[in-house]
Amino acid sequence: MEPRTDLITRALEALRKLPADRAEQVVEFADFLLARFEDDQLRSGIRALAMEPGPLDFLRDEEDLYSTDDLKERYR
């Protein structure tokens, strides 16, 4: 068997042995890990896009809308 398939088989066997409330905890934790993984994937994709030349080049030619003269209060 492939390592991933073996892991899935082991996980299913363990889930079958657990009482329902414990199996639910495992599922909730797996959902948490999946959501975190998806967030990490999204962040890394956004980071990669931001690092590419071009996406924000239009801002270079934009007129500055505000200057330091527009500040009401300056922070140090």
C-alpha cells in the first residue's frame, strides 16, 4: 500500500474502535486542520502573486492623494 492509503486505513480503523463522541472529536480536529491548511495555501498563493512584478505597477503612476500636510496629528 501507498503511505497515504496506509494512513487513511489506519485512521479509519482507529475511528471504528472509538465511541461516537470521541470519533466526533477526531472529525472536528480534522476539520480544524483542513481549514488551517486551506488558509495557509491561500496565504502562500496571495504572497506569491504579490511578489510577482506587475500586479501593483499601476500604483507607481498614480497621483498621491494625500501628503504629510493632510495629517491632523503626527505619531512618533
